[in-house]
Amino acid sequence: MITTFFKRASIGFVGAFVFAAHAVAAEPPVIERWRSYSGVTWTAAADAAQSPAPFSGSVNAPIAGLHFDRAGRAFVSTPRLIAANAPATLSILDTRVDGGSARLGAFPSVEGNAVNGAPASSLRNVLGFHVDNQNGWLWALDMGFVAGESEAPAGGQKLIVYELATGLTVKSIPLDAVADRKGSFLNDVAVDEKRKLAYLSDSGLRSAPNNQAAILVVDFASGTARRVLNQHASVMPEPGVKVVSHGVDVWPGSPLILGINGIALSPDGETLYWTVTTGRHAYGIKTRLLRDSTKTDDQLGAEVSTLGDTGGNTDGIVTDARGRLFITDVTRNGIVRYDPATGAMKRVASHDGVWWPDTATIAPNGDLVFTASHLNEHFAGSVKAGAERYELWRVDINRD
């Protein structure tokens, strides 16, 4: 269950955004570092004025996913891809605090995040999730496996829907039938809140270089899932493309080969967008086609549109209320915007201080906020304990 502390803190989170919006209203920066942390902790400090000590395995728990609810609470994921001992893989971040250790509270609870809990009901390894403000839910995508496991345990791959207000489970939808327990890498989720349909990206990282990549279509009402566009060119790594961050190849000698990653819906739910990290293009398809269970992969593949060259490698994507698609640019340390009205794709923000921009989301005040936590270096084991830096960056996307 959500702690009383975080129920009270929601007011503070909203205030933090309101204050920031007024503080920069006269001359807002194109891109700015909004919050920066030297680690993570799930332990409260004895003195509220002091920063609590970081979790002993903080360097192995980088902040990756980020989404806000209507109250302004920031939910974050710390995937258990490097080590499995973090108290939680899904938490609420106290954004009222900047600097020191990021103060996290497990969601829905520490017990609900237990690695040794029942695989079908306990969160084991969350990277992508979606805050559903229309229904008051949170959809958490569980990869199933944790660091040190070559295969997800039976029932571990799942999509769990929680009540935002209480943390109670609304429904758990199993995914083992449509995702391989050894080869899949369940990465991100986009939700059509009106139709209660979820679209999941399976990057197939653990089956690289012949990635078992695909899109999964999950129906909340029936609790069923379908696998579509399996290993279609649009979800697979692009031949000959390297992943580059800050001018350096990612993992030389053992290059990152990641298929479909970021996934997002247009505001009306009629178009699904996605990008491929080991690639340079964005794609789209009409969701009416994906909702039609009679369509074959060949038929769906013929309807996929290539939206254009993103200019580099990418990770997270999100659409704003105007329907514009924003893409995190791993190669050029910033944000690329695609405008479906004009078909224009261009970089709109960049900063040398951004290291591996990951999840992008829209904050309560309309700003775009994204995480940047040196993920590639953490996964390579090159970040030393005590040197971690987990950051939230902000872009005012409403200036034009």
C-alpha cells in the first residue's frame, strides 16, 4: 500500500512544478537539469533536513522510467538488470528534494516488489510502465527475469494493473504465452486509456542478434494478449547501425543490439508510434489494424509507415496533447520532435550534460521531462559505487 508520507507529499510535488513554471516563465531555458541525485535510497533519514544514506547497491539501481499522476507524484522504475537486490523495482520519487540520494518509496509496497515473492503476482523487474490518469490506474510491465537469471520463471512475465490511490491490484495479465522466457526483453508500454488496450514493445535483447522482437497487444477486458509484427523489419535492429553515445560506440566488442524500444500512442489512440534503439528511424501504424485479430503479420507489415530518420539512436518516446511525438536522442544528448501534421523531424533540444536520455514523459504543467542516468555505462559496469548520477531533465515544449 502507498505510505501516508507519499499521500501527503503529492501536494508538494504539484507545488514543485507550479513554482518551477512561474520561476522560468519570463525566459524559460530550452533544456535544463531539473533534478540531480547522487544515488537512490528507500530509507528515510532520521532527520528530515538531512539526506539519508544511499542504498548500498545504489550504483546497480539507476532510475530509468518516469511518469506522473494528476496529483504530481513521480513514479519511477529502477530495473533489476544489473543486480537483483534493490528493495523495489517500481517506486514513488520525492521530487521536492533535489540533490543527495533520490528518496524512493516502493509501489505498491516492498512486499509487492519482492524478488522471492510469487512470480505471477510480485514485481520482479520493471522498466516500462504507464500512469493511467483516466482510470486511476498504473500499468506495470514486468520483464519477469532479474539479473543472474537466464530465464524468467513461469508466470514472471506479466502486465499488472494497480489502483493509483491504494496500490491494490486490479488485474494481472500473464504474458508467457506471447513472450519467450529466455529471449524476450519486455521494454515499454503505451496504453489506450479509453479502450483499455495496452501496446508493449518486446526488444528481444536477450535473443540478439536474431532478436525475438515484436509488439504485444493486450486487452484488459479479456485479459488476453497477442504478438504482432514478430521480427518485422520495423521492430528489428537496423543492419549496419551502431549505438553511439557522446561520440563513443556503446559497448565496443559486444555492441548493443536492441530492437523496438520506445512506444507511444497519438492522443486519440488511433496511431501507434515506435522507435528502434539500434536504428535511426521512427515508425507508425493505425491501431485499428492492430485491434483486428484477423490481420496477419504480412498484412500488418504492409501498413507500417516509416516516419523519417531520427538523426541518431533513440530510447523513450512520448506524445503531447497536440499530437507531436518527442523522442529521446541517445546519440546527440537531447530531444527530437516529429510533427505528424507536417511530417517534419528535427532535434529541438540538446545538452552535453545529458548522458543517455531514457524515458520521456509529460509533466503536470505540460513540460517534457526525461530521465538521464548514464545507463549504458552502468550496464557496462564502468560506473563506480559513489559516482552514480541520476538526473531528470526538463524541456519547455510549449514555446512554439
